[in-house]
Amino acid sequence: MISLAEAGLAIAAARKQGRLTQLELAKRAGVSRPTIVLLENGRATEIGYSKLVRILAVLGLEFRLQPVSAQRPTLDDLLKEESDS
């Protein structure tokens, strides 16, 4: 399960890759810049589904639910698997 802090890091990376400022992302997503700052810095305690989905949509990302058993391996899982072989 991904935490809100981890989601914030991924959002920051996607924003930077897309060459958007925090203010540009906020305006396009219809949220405040402080919301983006808190999210990216892992200090947001609650953001709300609609805000999160709008932010993700601006970045070309999506929110997806999947069964736990169908989880993709994490980077740590892949690195461990590689070192074991």
C-alpha cells in the first residue's frame, strides 16, 4: 500500500519531469499551492479524493485499485531478487 507521503514524492517527480512549477500544477488542478507543497513534502495528512485525482490527471497519472495479491513488486523486491540470483 502506498502512503500519502510516497504519493507526494511521486507527484513531485512527475511534476518536475513535466517541467511544471508547483503553482502551475496547483492552478491546472484547481487546488492551492500550499496543498501541493504539503503533499510533495509528505506533510499532508488528508487531501481528499477529488483533489488527488485532479492533481494526478494534470500529470498524466491515474489512481487505480487492484487486489493486494496482484501487487507489482517494489523496487526493494526487485533489487533483492537481483542480488539473490
